[in-house]
Amino acid sequence: MKIKAKMIFEYESKKDAKIAYNCLYPDNIDFVETNLEDNLLICNIESDKLSTFLNTFEDLIQCEKVVEITSKI
């Protein structure tokens, strides 16, 4: 069974979305497909295991929160 989700983070500007993309990209390799569309950061998560999916989902949210706090975006 494949478990899939799309998370969309909306930022005030395209520049802020790019900052978040660059900060999150290293953590997302092999786990999350990440794309930029204007001021949106779009993350697609897919996994065969529920536990892996949930861990990835939670990790992505926590990392994005850290990006917002440290980058002040």
C-alpha cells in the first residue's frame, strides 16, 4: 500500500519560499519531492510504511517551523 500526501506551505514572497526550499532540501532528499511555485513550497510525501510516512510528515513540519523561526520569514 502506498501512502501519499501533499503539503503546501504559503509564504509572503517568492524569496521567502526559496529560502525555505534551500533550507529544507538537504533533509528531503530521498524522502520528499519538493517544488517551488511562486510563493508556494509544495512537498509530496510517499511511503510504503505508515510509520515512515508519519515520521517524515512530522519531521517536515518541525523543520519548516525551525526555518521560519531562524530565518524570520
